[in-house]
Amino acid sequence: MTNETVLCTKCRHEMPLTQYHLDNKNEAVKKFYGKVEIEYISAFLYFNKKGMVQELIHNLKYKGQEEIGTLLGNWYVNDLKELNLKTPFDVIVPVPLHKRKFKERGYNQVATFGKALAAGLKIPYDDSVLFRKIYSKTQSKKNLAGRSENIRNMFDVMMSEENHNKHFVIVDDVLTTGATLEACSRALLKIPGAKISIVCMAMAH
């Protein structure tokens, strides 16, 4: 399938790019101030209700259009290659689905995005280091306190010496409250010497 089939050229020019990679004090960074130490964080697109990005991510997440993740990853990796980080990225890690959710959906919607970033940055993609312990139905209808409490203990890591002192890049689809990514970060920070960065397809705007 061609890029033009996934997203026409006109639509590509109209995509709401955040340009967060150029701003180390962007809105995504502010979500994590004082909560958990993050080396670098950015999101590629702005996510607006009923907008083009919402439709794209809905099609990726629920309609099996995994090529959307590949397209966005291949597009955004060109910006990420220009970053001048103190500590280079070592490995891309997707926010994991619970095994039961994976079975229901058949794929992790952030996998193709993460794999495209990994290929472009020439670093590994590893979906085994971080896992989800607790199966949960959709979080969207819970209040913020309920969501955060539920999410806090949801993730854990596979402890392995080969993962020590790595700079992990967690990838996700949409950054909203940041609670899920904070919980993933805390789990990965149990690994000795771990550093965490976050890259999302979009950020709720």
C-alpha cells in the first residue's frame, strides 16, 4: 500500500504538526514535571476531537490499518534523527497491551510506529521488556483519580542484565493525562541505570 493510499498528499500538508522536537519545554514535557524523570519527550501531531488525526488513529487502533503507524513513524523519524541528545536512544519499547487485550485486537496499535522509528534510528525494537500485569477495560469513562490509581500498578518489567544502563524510548499513540506513560516509566526505572524518553504519535490538544 502506498503512502498516498494511507494519506493523500493534500492531507499530509494539512496535518497538525506539533514541532515539539524543536522545543525542550513543550506541553508534553510539562505533563511530567515533578512526577518522573524523563530525558526527552515529544509528540508528532495534535489530536483534536473529530479531527483528521483522531480518524487516523481510530483506523489504526480499531480497523487494523497498521500501515498508518508505519507511515507516521517513517515521517517522524526524520525529525528525531536531528536531535542532539546527551544520551543517545538505545531501544524502542511500546506501551504494552495485556495478553487478553492483544488476543482480542490481534495486534498492538503502536507496534508499527515503534518498529518504523527503530528501523530509522537503527536501534532495536523490544516488546518483551515491559509488560502489562492487569487487564483493564477502557479507561476513558473513569474519573482522573480512579484512572491514575488503577494505572499506577499496571505495568512491570522483565529484569535482565542486558537491559541495565539502557536509554528506553517508550512509544504510544495519544498522550492525554500522561498517567499510563508515567506508570510505564516508573516500571522501566526499576532497571538499574535506566533512562527514559517518550515519543507519541499525537497529543490531545
